[in-house]
Amino acid sequence: MKISSSNFPAMERSQLRDSKEIRKTNSGSKPKETGNTVAPLIDGPAIFASAKEMMKSAESTIQLEMYSLDRKEMLDLLCSEANKGINVQVMLDPSHERNPRYSDGFKKMKAKLKANGVEVLNFPTDKRWIDHVKLLIVDGKSALVGGMNWGEHSSFNHDADVKLEGPAVNYYRNFFNDGWKRSGGENILELPKAEKIPGATAEIAGACTNTGDHSIKSAVVKSIDKAKKSIHMETFILSDKDIVAGLLAAKHRGVEVKVLMDPTGVKNGASLNGQTFETLKDAGIEVKWYTVDTSVHQMLHAKWGVFDDQELLVGSANWSRNGLTKNREIGIHVKDENTTTAFEEQFQHDWVKRSSDKLPV
């Protein structure tokens, strides 16, 4: 059902009340930690180059949790690092193993990793939700967090990650180790905690969607509520009613709201973005479609927002009900001038050069 501007005041009150409840009940959210460095990584070449550099520099451990993993160069690198004596742990989503379309390839991928000394586990999920995480941790000191899968086709998509070093990495180590235990893993890697980096100023808060923890949604809602000047988003799926209501509330109080959305699947009803697009447009919010490159079956696969040119939220979770409340997901809340500037500049480029008011053919 569309959300019209005529019933907006009631929606705003409801949205604010809901966001307070989200924050009140969210035990997993935490304050930002200082002493970190962050590097923005936008699109496949930058993301995969950073991931390969990190793994090649590993001295003791590589931990990877990945929803889609069939990119040959990355599989080969995981195997070669394990053969060097690096302790490599890989945690996967088992839905691919249950799907006849992907089952054979998934089993072969796991067998290859195990044959080369990589520890491989499936995170325990069921048919109602998935392990959608994209997370790489090396030596417990650096982490790669974001939305990019490690599939053969993934690099064609428009997507984003960040590379993190500093004490905030400990949040992601704990997240991975907790998942490893829940997956039946007994080899819990004991490493010194990541310490503050002298002179580093990036402020980081980790977030996740996990059992009893919806801190990604809490972070998004809070950032929308706090925005005073601008909200700029690029989203693969945007359908969560509280997020949509929050954007309407922000527009109502004078915030510039611009949203760039993925058009994939809208015409055949496989995406809820069409409904959200019309709802935002009817409320006077500037919303456009990302002009995907259909020759390579590209998608706008990103899930990020920049708030007041000062803070960034990016991660694996689509801003949908499942992504924010059911799936296992990971995210990062960043306050760092270089990082937010890079994402804001990317948004402005995409808004001018890669957008359309009409649904692309």
C-alpha cells in the first residue's frame, strides 16, 4: 500500500515511536570507537584488489564469512594461503547447498577448500532466512566489511565495502567467532586484541542483524532521525516500512532526501522497489533508478547511505524486512571525513551520470 502525504503526520509519530523502541530493545548496538583507519572501496576492482592484498599479507589467520563464494581467483588464494600454513576459516550460507541449481558447484567448492586445508563450516540457517554476510578478517587486525559477494559475476555489480583497521575490528572478530561456535566449530582462534592506531581518527560502530540483535536497523533509523541537512542513499532493495516512514519524516522536516534504487526485477514483480519508488516520489522525495549495464547483467547491489555529509552506513543488509530483522547480516557505521567524502562524491557522480527518472528497459 502506498504511503501518501495526506496521512503523513500520523506516520511520522508512529515512525518516531517505533525507532525509539528499536533502539531501546537493541542490545547489540554500541558507541563508536576511535583510533581506527578506514579505506573506502567502491566497485569490484578496488574491493577485490584490497581483499587479495590483505590475504597475501596474512601472517597467521584468515577468517571469511561469505554468502556467495565461487570466484576462482579468490578460492585459489584461500587454498594457497592455507597451504602456506595460514589458519584459514571459511563460514558459508547453506541455502546454496539446498538449491538444486547451485548444489553441485557449492559442494565442489567446499571440497576444494577442505582438500587444501581450509576449515569450512555452514552457518545453521533454515528456509526462512539466510547468512548474507560479506566479511573478511586477517590476523585479527584488519577487516573488510560491505556488500560485495565473492561470486564470478559479482565484480560487474555496483557495490561498496570498506577496509578497517583498529580496535573496531574486535567487534567483527567476536561476531565471526560467535558464528563459528554456533556452526559447530571448535577451533576458536585466540589472537591479541586489535589496538588503537596512533593518530587514527575514524570513529566506528559495528552493527549486525543476528539472533536478538537488530542493530543495523537501529543505526539506520537513528541516522535518519538525526539528519538535519541531507540523506543520500544507494540501495539494492528498499522496502522496510520504518525506513520508508523515516525518509518521509525527514523530508517533512526539511531534509534533502535523495535515493538511487536498483531497477532489477521491478517490471516482473520480483522486487518491491517499484512500490517504494512511487511512495517516495508521491511524497516529494527525489528518487531515481540506477542505469544498470544490461550487457553484463549488472545490478546496483549497494546498501549504503551518507547522512549530513558526515556519517556513512554500509554493509551486507538490504534495507528490507528480512535484511534488517531476519537474515544474518553485518554492517558498519563510519564517521571519517575521507570515507564519507568518497561515498558522497560517488553518489553525486551516480546521480548525475548513472540515473534515470524512468524505469530502464
